[in-house]
Amino acid sequence: MKDPETMDQTSITTDTPPMRHADWMHAAAEEYRRLLALLRDLDDAEWRVPTDCDGWDVHAMVAHLNGAAASNASLREFGRQSRLGRRARPGDDLIDGINEVQVGERADRTPAELIEELGELAPRAVRARARIPAPLRALPVPFGPPLGTKPLGYLMDRIYTRDAWLHRVDLSRATDRHLQLTADHDGRIIADVVAEWAKLHGQPFELSLTGPAGGRWRRGQRGEALEVDAVEFCRILSGRADGDGLLTTRVEF
């Protein structure tokens, strides 16, 4: 880690390089691999266990993940889900409408069918995201508050990968299954979350995240000092758990 005394008030000290498009695609493929390994180990009863997402049990959460993968794999499917999502939730958040469509269309599928579908869709989804050319990834997309306008690549690289990652956390917690965590995969995803969190709140801080995917970050002097488990940090920023001070700054997943 660089000497914090040499850093200005806007940069954060870290030894983790920022993730590029190819890094995100590698992370997305690995995340789907870990997710499928977890799902294949569940028994039928565990698919009806509630998760940290209100109204979603394990089955519904996986149905959402499958629907997201399907929309990534096919532009036509993305458009179809968007149209149906607007009809399902007119005047509301489009994402909520799309989620409702994804879950509803798969409500009657068995766990085995959902696992088979995700196994088929995951590599197609990652390939399609990987092939989006740089000029298209740079196009601005209006996300609405609090994000405002972001490049398309922000959605295709970060958000879809973070979404799958955090839902794997949700599924592990719901079923009390081991959550595989490594510095080279989970640690890099979490480091990117830290960087966005720091940019959003803009304040000096000292942050120590514990666990296999943790690390240390600092910006400026005499900032708020925080020590928290790395996964719990992300759960707090996503709104799944309570936090105070700088931990009230929300980050999208």
C-alpha cells in the first residue's frame, strides 16, 4: 500500500488495480461457476427458504438470476423483458417490473430445470457481454436517481456481476451453506465497490475490511475509521443490513 501521507484528498490508497472490461468478464464467468456449484448442492426443501430480499425465496432469486442471464444473452430477450416490465409496473421502477417478469415466468419450473437453464444461459450471457464493443459500452444510459447517467458498460460489467455475486451471498446465508471467498475474485469485486463508495461520499476515511476478501483503504487524514467484515460491508451498502456514518452511503448492486 502506498504511503497515505503522500496521497491527496481525492485518491484512495490501495494495492488493487482497477478492473477493466476483460477482468469483469472473467469475474462474471467465475461467479456463475460458483453460483451453479452452490445451487447443485441444495436439496428441494432449501429452494423454498426465504432470502434477505423481501418476497423472494431461493427459487424466486434463482429465477431472477436466470432471467437476467437470458436478457444478457439475447438483445431480443432484453427488449421483450423491458416491454413486459413496463406493463407489469406502469409508472414504477422498470427494474422492479423486469424482475417481476423474470420471476413470474419461471414460477412453475423445478429446481433441476432452473439449474439446467442457468448452466446453458450463463456462458452465452458472458460471451454476449464480452463482445459489446468499447464505443457501445461508452454510451450514456439514464439510470435515474441516485446514479443519474452512467455508461452502458457500468451496467454490463459491474452491475450484472455484482448482482450475481451478492445474490450468491444471499443464497449462502439463506441455506446456511459455505460461501466461497477468495482475494483474487471476491476481493477484487469488493475493492471496486469500495472505490465507488469512496467516490460517492467524497469524505476522508480509513477502512479495514476483514475476511478472505478484505483489505485496507485510506483517503486523506483524520477521517472516519471503520472496521467491518468485507461481505457485511457490501450487505450494508446494498441496504440489506444497517449502518451509520459513511456506511449510510448506498452503492448499487
